[in-house]
Amino acid sequence: MADSARYHREKFHRYILEAQKFDSGFVSLPNRYVDPYSGSRSYEKINLKGTGTILSYTIIHIASDQFAHTTPFPVAIIETDEGARLTVMVTDCDINDVKIGARVELVFRKIMEEGESGIINYGYKAILI
Amino acid sequence: MVGIVGYGAYVPAHRIKSSTIAEQWGSDPAAIERGLLLSEKTVPGQDEDTITISVAAAKNALKRARIDPKKIGAVYIGSESHPYAVKPSGTILIDALGIGPHVHVADYEFACKAGSEAMYVAYSHVKSGEMEYALGIGADTSQGAPGDALEYSASAGGAAFIFGKTNVVAEVLFTHSYTSDTPDFWRREYQRYPRHGGRFTGEPAYFRHILGASRAILEKSGMKASDFAFAVFHMPNGKFPLKVGKTLGFTNQQMEQGWVVNIMGNTYSGSSPTGLTAILDIAKPGDKIFMCSFGSGAGSDAFIFQVTDKILEVQDLAPKTRDILNGKKIYLSYGKYAAYRKKILFND
């Protein structure tokens, strides 16, 4: 379970897809200190447009407690048009329609609730387009 | 000139048919569809709520307005299903859209009229010269108790409007509000479902307030029903808006484009605002549009808009409301619907 402080700290990458573009052209979301390919620590902040392609996916049938009532659901690794690779839940779909190479759009959705009385975590999920 | 510079709507992909609900409770599906003029309604996905719906609608409004979100000076979300009892919906929305932090934010509530309230205040801020742009949103994930008549109509969706003074697509010509203390529909704190006064929700509530606001704004403007290309009223079911419109002299032709209730249900605070977006999607320069909301408790906000030449530039910049409604649909069984709407109690 995320905690409120971490959720708050990460809100800009969760909400508006704020990513890093390192000198080498490597694009990362979430944030990291060092480009793993070039070793560079120099980057600019960019906002991803929110469109991409599924590189790989799996269907979750047995989920953690938070998501137990939403199974089965797909989780995909997507590459955004800027080159960032993200792991995302795919929503509003028939699980049979999820394919490698399918185009997706990232949308703002509720990810989970920190219990009945805790905060609600929002972020990005993918829908097929 | 002050008016709408960008508008957008959003409804979830999930649906339940009126016949599915009728069969669950042993009612005659044909009688329900005929009586309420509702064939299906939208249902929020398990990952959707008033905030995500508001964000999706406002994104579409921003696409049409083509403005820097930082220039928006106020954001108001009207809803009776704000996800938090204490914590604003609007703060999450502004960070999700890149608005602020130099922005005035508030959440509104007034049963089904909270959306038009948000629009009215946003419009008034711009008109007063206090700010360049203001955003008003009506969105809901409405509740209806199992087996209650409301269950056929209570649906999910929303519409967003950015008001400004430049590149106006629909000028606000007149507004008028009509309000009184009328206990036709309510929900007490900690209650899961609203209660209503049955037939009392009709004449003394819906019709009295819509007719009060509409007749006053027509008198104020010196206009008559035939001056308008389109009209839209709050849509708690299919019949009420057509009846109130007819009483005021509007024809079905003027009302059919905004009458989205038969395939959407009653999106409460998003109801007449979403109908307005469907009208703006096809409106032509010079068209006059009549809109009147209704919120239980009770009150109505009436607006008269005049469409400008700029409308043609923005209509195709974001998905059109009827295209969203007729687009992807995922039909739910009653069991799935009950689980989605948290009508089933689970163990911890």
C-alpha cells in the first residue's frame, strides 16, 4: 500500500505524466537519478502526450487484496510515443482485445483506495484506442 | 462578450439496460421503458468517480479552448457525489490538468443543479473582470437505492465549460435563477442512498422551478420559444423535460439534440450541461440555445446562449458528446452492476 506522503510526492508523474528526458535522449517515468545507459545525471522535464503502444502484457487472475474484486484485468508494459516505458493497468476493455502492438491512450483514473477511511490514489491507466 | 470558450463532456463506457434492472425486480421492462423513456444508462467503472469524470470532461474543454491552463483563475466542480466528504475534488483536478496553483477552487453541491451553479459562478467571475478564464463543471456518479425508481435513471457522466472573453463560441446573453425550500429529494449525512417524495418531485418541485426560472428569463430577454434553435432541460427521466419544454412552447425538434437521457440516464449535476454540449457539437453561428437546470431542494438556473462564428473552429477539436455516448459500450449484468456500485458488502 502506498502512503499519503509518497503518493503526494509522485503526483506530477502520476497525474500529468511528468517525465525526464536525459541528455542521451533516454526518457524515464518515474523519476530516477541516473540514465542507466549513459550514466548521465543531466535531464530536462517533459510531459508525455499520453499515447503509446503495448510491448507486452499479462492478465492478472489472482490479485492482491486491493484489486481482488477487479479480476481478471490486464497489466501491460507500454512504450509511449516519446520512448518512455511504463507498466500500466489496462481498463475499460475486453481482456481478449489486449494485444502486443495495440495502440493505447493514458487516462486519469482511480488506482486504489487506502482503505475505507484512507486517501484515494489517482493516476494513469491505459485504454485501447 | 462573455461566454463559453471551450466545452467538453465525458461519460463512462459501462452501461446497464433498463430491461436488465426491470427483470431483476420483477417489473415489466416494456412498461418501464415506455413510462420513463429510458433504454439504458451509464455506469461508472470501478476506477471512475466524479473526479476522474471531471478531469476527462475538462480535458476535452481545454482541447477546444486552446488556452494555457495556468490562465484559468477559478475552478468549480458541482456534484452530489464528491468522492471525499472532507477534501475538495477540485484540488485533484487542477493538478491533473496543470491549472494553478494561483487559482480559486471550490466544490459545489445542490442536488442535480450543482453543475449549472458552477457554470453560473465561473461565468460571473469573468463577467466581473476578476479573471480571464474560469472553469465550471457538473459531474456525478449518482446513487439510486436497489429497487427504487431512481435506479433506472441514476447514471454517471459530466460536462465542463471554460468561460472567457476572447474567442467566445457561445455568448451568455441572460441568466436567471429561481429557488425555494422544497423537500422533494434529499440524502442525509452517512446515508448511502437518497430519499425522494415520489410524485411530490413533479409539480411542486421540477415543474414549478423550471417553469419559474424559464418564464422569468424569457420575460427578461423579451424572447419566445420560437426564437431558439435548441432547448435543453434537466433530465431526471425521459418524460419530464419533454413535458416542461412543451409547456413553455418548445417543440420536440428543438429539444431532441440535447435530450440525451434515453441513452445516458440522469447524470444529476451533469444532466442538462451534458445535453448542452451535445447541442454545441452541432450548433451553427447565430443559433440561440435555451438551457434550464433543476436541483432538488430546490432551484433552477436558466441560461440563454447565442452561438458565434467561432463554434465551427472548435467542434471537431475533441470527441463529440453523442459520439462518446454511441461509442464503446460495455454492458453489465445486474450482479456486476451491483458490485460496481458497491451495493454488495464484502468481507474486510
